[in-house]
Amino acid sequence: MSGPADGTVVLDIGKTNAKLTLIDAVGQALAEVRTPNTVRRDGPYPHHDTERLWAWMLAELCGLAARARVRAIVPVTHGATAALIDDAGLVLPVPDYEHEPGDAADAARYAALRPAFADSGSPRLPAGLNLGRQLHWLQARFPAEFARARHLLMYPQYWAWRLCGVAASEVTSLGCHTDLWLPRAGGFSPLVAGQGWQRLFPPRRDAWARLGRLRPGLAAQTGLPADCEIVCGLHDSNASLLRHLLTLPRRGPCTVLSTGTWVIAAALGSATRPLVEAQDMLANCDVFGHAVPCMRFMGGREFGALAGTPPAAFGRDDVARLIARGSMALPCFAEAGGPFAGQAGRIAGPLAASAAERAALATLYVVLMTDHCLAALGAAGRVVVEGAFTANPCFGPLLAGLADGREVTVSDDSSGTTCGAWLLDAWGREAEGATPPVAAWNPPGWRAYRDAWRVQAGAASES
């Protein structure tokens, strides 16, 4: 009798949820488990509950070990997050980037130190979304603990270190609006040297590099093979980008929409307009260290605020009715980032009359915000939707209906992040097949509704 099939486990820690996915040798998901990614309010500041995630992960790995022979674990996580460790573990809790680090005076001191947007591609963002601001505040507020740290690990590499004991740095997380990295120069920004942080960063490794084998004690505890390897890992939006990046020479420029808590439009060779810092445009770094023009908003968070959780089922009739009535949601409904940061969200026109209409209104809102981002970037050509919004049957068709010639493909994989992480373990392969574009949907008055929304949102200049 043959033994269990070989598999890869992707550890995906998003801002809202964490999940483990077991994937077979040809890229098919065999099992998936998930848990909320909670923020603790005790201790010195709001921080990620890393110990709860660790205990959950080890318990679930025991079950996955019985399903397949796990050859590798690949960590991917949200950005703007890092861990300060010594040889024993964390010297300080991992801050939640939605926490405001310090007061206005702290913010002003940091603003004088951060690199220019033209050099870093990292816009000035609220709260702790610029990782450098978190570090600057931690160093000033907790000098003894900060001085005790041996390494500063970006969040994917923190989990890799816990699993195998090897410390590494990786460019997709370093280059994710941190203020720490200069994409064109391919090195650290002057902020790092100026604050004396160079000593904290371990050697840079490729996202697909094998860092080492699973710690023996963890292998015994979980039942995973002793030769299970830990891959360096990467930032989650860059994982969504990866399979399209690898097919770029064959299929040409496109814009990838990574959708989840954040909606991030990443223009792979398709942007024609310069980046504007005040619009929450930025340059992320792909796995090869190349700058990728991006624009984003907190779409999943805003969708939930408008639709409620869980959202009700809705249909095209609900959407068409809202368009005909002129009911629209105007930005923004989240406090963190986005092109309309600082504006208070509001409803114009008649209110949604049912839970189904609220979900339809939320859909119209995220489609229009996405369309605004594509226009502001000057992104032309193919658009590929990855992640959470692939489950929304109206998102892709409505987006395709807003521009002549806009080809929108909705991925057949609900998590481009998971697929991209698997590709790190299966380096050199391509994801199977190409999904055909969706049919554009133009309900009566749709483009006029978009134009009216732009005027009221203050986005008319991007038409």
C-alpha cells in the first residue's frame, strides 16, 4: 500500500483571520482550517495574540499531518508588522498596526526622520501602518527591551523562525510601506542607519528559500515529518501577485486586485500615471525586489461596515434597484488609509431598505472604489480579481461594465494568497490554466451612477 500523498501547508495570517491550508503536489487544496486573528488590549499596547495563534496552529497541524506527508510549510502574513526577538522569543508584544504609536509630538518627531516618498515609494500613513513609526516609538518608549532584541523579523519570517529557528529578512515585507526600504536602490533607507537598526536585520533571503527543517520538538509534537522544510515566506498581497508575475512575459501587463481586509490594486506593467502620496498610492516590492505601483483601500472592512456581518444574500435586482433610486455610499467607512482617508462615510439618496439591499450597496461601493483606484493609477488592460471578492457574483461583472475594453477575470481560486504561497514551494511551476473573463454587466444607469458618485466623492478628476 502507498503512504499518504505529499503536501504543502500554507500558514496565512491575514488582518482579520488566520488559516492553514493543506495543498497537494499539483496545487489542489486538501483541507483548510481557520480562526479569527484577534488583537489583545491588555499589556503595554494593543498587540497580536501570537501565543493563541501558535497554540491553534500546532493543534491543527496534528490533524493535517494525518492527511498528507507535509514536505514544507510556507508562511504569508499581512504587512506593516514585525517582531523584536532575542534567542528566547519576543522581547515586546507584536504591535497592531491600527494602534496609534504615541502622541502628536511622537508623530512629528518621526515625520522629520522618514525618507522622502519619491525615494521610498512609502506614503505617510495613519496609526502604525508605516512600520518605521512603530519601531521609532517602541525604541523611545521601551529602550531596555528594544536594546535587548537580537533580531527584527518581518511577520512572515517571525513565524518561519518559530518553526525552524533560522532568522531571515525578505524584500516583499521590507518594501511594504515600511519607510525602511528603497526599491530602486534595492537597500535599506537612511532611516535604518540613522536609528542604528542595521544590527537587527538578519541576512536577506529569497521568498522561496528553504530556511531549514522544522524544529525536532515541533515535529514530534505535531506528527509532521522530521525533514519538513520551512520556506522563508512573503507578504500576502505579493503572494496573490506571484502567479501573474510569473506569467507576465507570456500574457502581458495586467492589474491584480488582491481583495480581503484590504483591496490592493497592483499594476504589473499597466500603470501610466505617477504615484501620488496623498491618494494612498505606493510602490510595493515583488519577490524579485522590483517596485510595483499600487493603490489600496480597506475594502473588506468597509464592505462589512456597510453590509453587516455576515452579509445577506442579494441579487442583481437589488443592485439595479439601488442604481435606479440613486442610493449610494460615499467614502469612507474605515479609519485606516485609502484615497479618501479622513473623510467620513455617508449615504446619499434613499437608505437601503433591507439586509439584501445593504449588501448590494456595499458591493456598489467597493466596485466604485476599485474603479477609482484603477483610473487613478492609469491602469489599462486585464484586471484579475483574487481573494475574498471572488465570492461576490456582482463584483467582477459590474467592474467590467464601467470601462470599454476592460477585461476582468475572477480567479477560480478564492485565495490567490494560498496559490502564490504554494508556488514558492513549487518554484518554477505555473498555476494551472487560465480562467476566462467575466461577462460585463451594465445595468441601466450604471455609468451615470458612477459619474455622480465620483462628483459627490470628490473623485471626478480621476475620470
